[in-house]
Amino acid sequence: MERNSHATSFDLENIYRRDSRKVLATLIRLLGDFDLAEEALHDAFAAAMVQWPQDGMPANPAAWLVSTGRFKAIDQLRKRARFNTSLDDVADTLVAAEEQDSEEIEDDQLRLIFTCCHPSLAPEAQLAMTLREVCGLTTEAIARAFLLTPSTLAQRIVRAKNKIRDAKIPYEVPGASELSERLHSVLQVIYLVFNEGYSSHAGDSEGRADLADEAIRLGRLLLSLLPHAEVQGLLALMLLQESRRAARTDADGELILLEDQDRAQWNQAQIREGCALVEAALRSRNFGVYSLQAAIAAVHAEAPGTTATDWAQIVGLYDALLRLHPSPVVELNRAVAVAMLDGYAAGIALIEPLLQQPALRQYQPAHAALGELYLRAGLQEQARQSLQTALELASSDVEKRHLERRLATLNAGR
């Protein structure tokens, strides 16, 4: 194999960050076992640390790591065969298997995403598996993000791996007849990862914001491997929301509402990319809920301020979203847009009956939104009651402090 210059520790670190997940994906396919593939990945990089500084870096580092990891795994199986002779047959099968080229190595990442998000796995298992196997986050980091103990999270991942093995879940991208349903699961998991990172604020649990970056990276990967309107829509939605991160909190980590944000701090490169993706998705006939949500975010992103926002277009997009995906939360968001278009009383008239629905009774953003509309309409007592309810339901420290400030301002005006 052709060699390049001698590798440094910096080169190896870069290659690990760039290629380790794609190498793992291929090893999982070749070896048929998640744990064996993880072990093979580590063995391959350990071998690279010894050989590359001496012999030079291979022209195709990922292919070298896959080949080395595969043969390291075969060696391990041969050793274990002394105690379990059936492993000899497994090793023989792996020796006979053909290695794949670089293009198929890329395809293996797509296969791994669909395997981790198989509908037979519980949603929380899909999420944990995607973060661990596709994104490469540590068990401790995932557990911290979702307020679980590492042992609980590890058990969840082990059960998911056993399910994949015992149910013989195929390591493949589904055919056209199943793609729509399966793609929905994949997109849902990626968006859950993003929201977990995006909804965290400065001062909340450390490291959760990194999840938003991971979700965007995963969205880019999915789009590069599977061009589809809804993949474009999801990536656009994440980029447009992420573009506001720097303006969402002040220097003390306190929450700043959308209308009060300094739009000069919004990331214009992400906005341009997100808007271009939205336009491409909407030009197709295959767009769905993520593309419509991204279109709404794009209208906000392109407006110079709240009063200059095209609220009529936003209400129209929510109408389209409701036809495609009826939801109490979508109705709530539409009601807020109506309030900005037709007046606070119109929004209040829509939200009050929505709060009688079981799905929204304990939904903190609904009470916070109604409280803000009451406040702007001059209905201070109703505003106080709604904001107090929102405070009691709030889970984020940043949101709690924001609501406490709003209530303090109200009480001071009594």
C-alpha cells in the first residue's frame, strides 16, 4: 500500500476525529457485532500509533484501519476459539468475506444510522444508540445530557445491541417501500438530539450544547448520503434555529426572548445555508413537517425585526403544517402567530380553549405564551396566574429565572 509522510500524534488525532465513526460502521457490518467492532477499532488505532510514525501514513487511512481492525478481530476470535470452538467458524467466515472500497465505507455510516433507529427499538434506545455508535459520544456524556446514571444508560445500550443481534435486524438502508416510514424515525432521533442540545442554556448542565453540533453534523452526513427533501428540511431547521444561539442569552446566561434579541448576532452563514435548503426542499413534492417548520424559521430569520416579520405568511405556513400534521403544539404556535397578526385578544381567544386539552395542560410553554399575551393585553391578574403556572412547570433554571423576573415586574406594579 502506498505510504505518505510519517504520521504524527496530531495526524492520528485528526484522523480519529474524522474517520473513527465511519471505520466503526464498516467494522460493525464486517464483523456483525457491535462490541467486537469497538474492540477492533481500538486495536486498529493502537496499531496505527506504532506503525504509522515508523512506516509512514497509508494513502487511504480509513481503509487501512478497516483492514487492520478486521484482522485484529479475527485474531481475537482465533484465540477465544480455544474455549469456544464455534468461534473458529466465525473467524473462517470473516476471513472469506471480501473487503469493501471507500465508497461502500461511506455507505456503511448510512446503514448504521438506520440500524440504530430501527422501529423495533424503543425510542429512547434509538436515541442512545445513535449518540453512542454514530456520533461517538461517551456513555458518561450521554447520561449527563439526559440526566441518567451512566449505568442506566449503559444498560439501555446493551439491551438495544442484544435486540439487534437476537432479532437479526438487517444492517442495511431499507428499500423504497419502507424508506418513508424508516426515514421518519431517523429524522426524529436526529431532531431529538438537536433539541436536547439547543434547549439547554448557559448555566444548565455542562456539555449539552455540544449535542446540537452533533445533530447538525449528523444531518449533513445523512444529506450527503441520502439526498431527500425532508433531510434538507431538517438540516435547514436545525441551522436556522442554531443561528440564533449567540443572541438567546445575555452575558450572565439569562434568557432573551426572540423579539428582544440582537439580530446582528445571528449567524448569517447558517441563515443563508438554511434558507437555501428550505427553498430546495419546498421546490420538491416530497417535503413534510420539517421543511414547513424550517420555512417558518426562515421567515423569522430573514426579517429585520419582530414588527417587520411577515406574520401572515407564518400563519399560512402553520395552516399547511396543521393539515399535514395536526398537533396541539402546532395549534399553540399558530395561535401566537395569529396574536402577532391580528392582535393579542385574537391569540388569547385561541389559546384559552387549547389549554383544556390534556396534551397542553402540563405544557409549560403554553402557559408562558398565554401569560405573555395576557400581560401585553393589560390583563395583569390573568397574566400573573398563567406565568405562575408556567414557573411551577418549568424544568430549566434559565426559564425559571426568566419567569421569576416577569412575575417580579408584575408584582412590583400592583
